[in-house]
Amino acid sequence: EALGKGTDAGEYDVTFTGVVIGTTKDSKGNYVVSGVENGKLKINPAEVTIKADDKEKKYDNDATTDPPLTAEPTGLLNGDTISYDLSRAPGQEVGTYTITVTVTGNNPNYNVTTLNGTFKIYEAEIIIKANDDIKKYGEEKTFDELNGFTYEPSTLPNGVTINSVTLTSDGAPASAPYKEGGYDIVPSNAQG
């Protein structure tokens, strides 16, 4: 019987047991064992991949609202675990940032492949609405560009302000005729 002891990746001696040199023969007496050479048992590391999960969030200029970074190793055997850290490139502006997997500790039983993920910050949507207004026929209308609008959401992302909005309407000139249903007031050029 040949035995090799080892469960971790590495190289181990294989030894024969129950073989006596010069005495072991087959049932017909055709041979005699004249010698035994031990061998090597080599256990190669298994392949494991750690892929960072892609994440995203809406722009809010607040790192505390980043979703947790996660990854799922594939290829682990026998309930093994691998230690790793996840981090992402810094920044809170709209764009794509790399999520990096860094293997920590000693993992001799595995050849570890790491695959980066992406963290995407997409544009926050802000809806600016001009307030309804009135004027008399024959009068020029000047809009209040500091207070003549509202926006949604009412709470803007951290650090974002809207202090003024340009408001225009085809009904603003004194020469604008009466129009059933009124004229649209168009907001543009929001300034913070």
C-alpha cells in the first residue's frame, strides 16, 4: 500500500507499507520484490476568484451614503475562507470609480485571482418648476428670479444650492396679447 500524508498545497513523501523486499510474490511465484522507491505526492493550489460586486448610487456628495462594498469568492473548497479587503477610488462626483479587491493574509492552498468592480455615481435629478404668476394686459412682466421657482426634491444633495433661476415667458412683454390658458413660464440657467 502506498501512503502520502498531506492536505494542504505542497509536496509530501509517499511511502510503501506492507512490502517486504525479497519475500513478496504473486500467487504463482513469478516475481520477487527486490526494492522499493518512495515517491512524492504534490498537492497543487486550487483556483479561486474574488470578484468585487458593481455598485451605484445617485449623486448626493456624501460618502456616508455609499452602499457597502461586497464580493463573493468562487472556487473555495471544504468550507475554507479567504481574507480580503475591498476599497474604492475616492470621489463623490458623478462618474465611475474602481472597486479594488486586496487579498490579505496567507492563502497557500489557493491561487487567487481578483477582479475589480465599478462604483458608479449617476446624476441626481432636480426638477425646477417656475411658480405661476399673473400680469395685466399691456404691462411688462419682470419675474422674481430669486423666489419665483420651487424645486424637487426639496432637500438638495449635500453642498448643492440653487439661489437663482432665469425665468422667461412669451407673455412677459407688454405687447403680449391675451391668451386663453396663459403662457408658459420657462425656468433655465439655475445658479447656485
